[in-house]
Amino acid sequence: MTQEDAPACERHDAAVPMQLRTLHSDSSQPDKVVGLYECPECGYERRLPIRTEDAA
């Protein structure tokens, strides 16, 4: 995951990239990983699924 892959915060007019804080998995869906993103400017948090396939 690079800075370019990070989602933009929905609370700003200009694109403010959010920062990945933590990763979470669900025991009922072990192949699904969710990232907790936080906006460095306003602190807004957002959870988004993260692709776990290998790119190689």
C-alpha cells in the first residue's frame, strides 16, 4: 500500500490523503482484511477493505 493508494478524506474540498493506522481481520471472514484510515488534518476515520492477493 503506497500513499497514492490511500483514499482521500471526504470532509475536505481538496484531496487530503488519509493514513493507514491499523489492519483488522474478522474471524468469520479470515480472507478479508479491513484497514482503518485516519485523516491527518481532521481525524476522520474510515474503514475500507484491503486487497490481500499477492501482486507477484
